[in-house]
Amino acid sequence: MLFAKAGPKENIVIRGARVVDPVQAIDAAVDVRIDDGVIAALGTDLHTNSHRVVEGEGLLLAPAFVDPHVHLRTPGREDEETIASGTAAAAAGGYCAILAMPNTDPVVDSAATLGSLVEAARADAELPVGFLATVTKGQRGAELTEMGELAAAGAAGFTDDGVPVASPGLMRRALQYCAVTGRRLALHCEETTLSREGQMHEGAVSAELGFTGYPSVAESLMVERDLALAAYERQPLHLLHLSAWESVQAVRRARAEGVVATAEVTPHHLCRTDEDVRSLDTNLKMNPPLRSVSDRTALIEALKDGTVTAVATDHAPHARHEKEVPFEAAPFGVTGLETAFAALYTYLVEPGLVPLATILERMSAGPARAYGLAEPRIAVGSPANLVLLDLKASYRITEDTFRSRSVNSWLLGEAVKGAVRTTIAAGRVVFSA
């Protein structure tokens, strides 16, 4: 399900770092030796014969991150992103694997289109990338794709991300057919008759600014419908980019009742609110929109207690000219691969809102588990998927640092703390600062 270009595996000793793996219950200063791309030993005074030594003194070594929600814009908008540029951005952000959304041009609804992406990844991807296919043909919500054929061709899951599957009957059949494939259904939850082309969260700020509001119930109503169908069919599902208090409550109730549901949240929804939209910065326009302070608080609590199991960037590159327009005319979407950890560390860990270990787990094992991928871990015998972090580094987010082809970041100009120094993915160094 994951594809990347081939390359030599590394022989490395990472020396002197604080090693933290929340899943393995490791938090200790130990050296890590990698032989031919595989973690071979943890300890002290490890031999370094023929091994490259990476000095980790003062740094933190953790399992590398997994992003389950990335828009690579390929095929169709290679001016905004390519497999090569998107995976390079992911590597710079500390990721060892990403999953790409299928709402491209053409959409990924056939084995032929999927096959061309797999071949492109084998030629150009800096790190392992998986591709989701659409639930319905053309994302039109009328007819299911050939899920079995797409799974056999390598689809990592199924989603119509960007648009909901409006028909309850079709959604029920999608759950039934997806079960046969062994892949996860990932859902964009939006009742479009309620969101009504809304530009931002419906509330006091939207009223003051005169923008059409996108109410939180437009999301939560569809969340509840899809959870009810999953419960009835006794099938798992994954909920994309939750933003609302009501959605969190619905997931919490469903999980307590035995529904196998995982959910993700983005860094921007965890860090910002609709109050920030007063700036009219189009890089703060996304779907779902930034919501209220109480929504943000609910998302943070859900991240902490495990109701939300994954952080996903929803990395959505846009050309500069598309965003340099009035707020109401701008497209939805922001980039996030290269800034996710710094954002979460700065806005959540440093103020004491969320423990560092929770952030590390929700960026790594949590998203991998949601799609049945191998969880990055620091254990002897595991593939080397590691990120070396400098928690003391302070810097400003500027356009010239991005490896992505697009710069529509919601953090532009912001001072942040926490930097990626080295990323190792599938046993290869894919980024080094």
C-alpha cells in the first residue's frame, strides 16, 4: 500500500539523544544503532565501525510521523504540488509515510489512474506514500467505484474527501463493499444543505464580518449519520478533519457503544479559532473552517483522551494567485506538512495544554493504526522510521524555507519553537538540516 523510490539502506548510530517512544514506554538517553536500515541495538557505547555517527546531544529522537491526509495535487495541478515536492516537504516535516487524497484531476477512481500514481511514486517519492481511491465514480455520489479492483491495485483506503457521500443508502453499500477489501473508509462529513457555501464558522465573528456562516451542525449531523450506519453494519470507519464540539461528543458516544471509529484533527483546528479570521488572511480559510474557542478546547481534550486518535495536516497546496484574492473568493485549504510539529509544540506542548508524549503518539502510531499501516516504533528489529527533533530551536516561518511548491501556510510570519533536524524513513535518511 506504500510506495517510494528505491535507495540504499543506512548504517547509522544516533548518539546521545533523549529517546522517546510513548507506545514502547521508552524515555531514556540511549544510543540507537541502525544496520542496513533496521534498528539493531539500543544501549550505550554501541560500536560505530562502518557506521555514520549522528550526534543527538540535546535533541529528542522519536518515531517518525505518519500523515494520513495529504493533497499532492497529482495528477492535474502539478504547479501546486508533485509527488517529489510533496514527499520532500513531508520529509522536512519529520514524516516517514503519508497518504494522498484522490480528489485530483482526473480523480483516482480507476485502477489505471491509481497505477500511474504508483509508478510515479516508485520513481519520485522521497518517502513511502500511499494513495486513497474515491468511494464514488468521479466523486459524484451516484455510483460506487470498483473497490475490489482498486484495493488489488494498491489503494490504501477509500474517500470522497472534499465532498460528502450524501446518500445514506449509498454510504451503507460503501461500508459493506469496503469490508470485503480490508481497507478503511475515510469520510468527509458535511451536510451541504446546511453549510450553504459558507465561508467561515457560523457565529458572532461571521456575523460581524458579513460572511456566510458554515455551522458546526453541518459537520456533526453527518458525523452522527455515518457513525449510525457504521454501527448498524458493524463496520469500522475513519472520520476526516473533525472541527466541532458536537462531532467530538458523537464520536465519544459511539466509541463507548462499541463502534470501531477513528478520527483525526488538524494542527490548525487545534491551534487557531474563528477569531483569527478577523485578519481576513486567506491562508486561514479551510474546510471545515476554524471554529470557536469552545470547539478548539473540545478538540484538544479529545486529542488528550484518545477520542481523536490522529493528527493529520490536510496539506492542501494552492497557487499564490488563487489565495491573493478577497477572502470570500479564495479557495479552501492550507499547507501543513513542514510546520505541523512546530505548530503543535508551540501552541499545545509549551503552554502545557497537551503532553509531548501524546503529540508524538497522535502524529505517529495513531494515524498508522487508523489505516492498518505498520506503526513506527523504536525497537530492535523494526525498520528505522525516526525523527530527530530540536525542542529548543526558535525560528520564524518564512516562504523561503518551504520545499512544497506552494506557500499558503496559516503560520507564515509566526515565531515557533521545535525543529526537525533529521528524518529517517524506511531505513534511509530523507532529510537532514
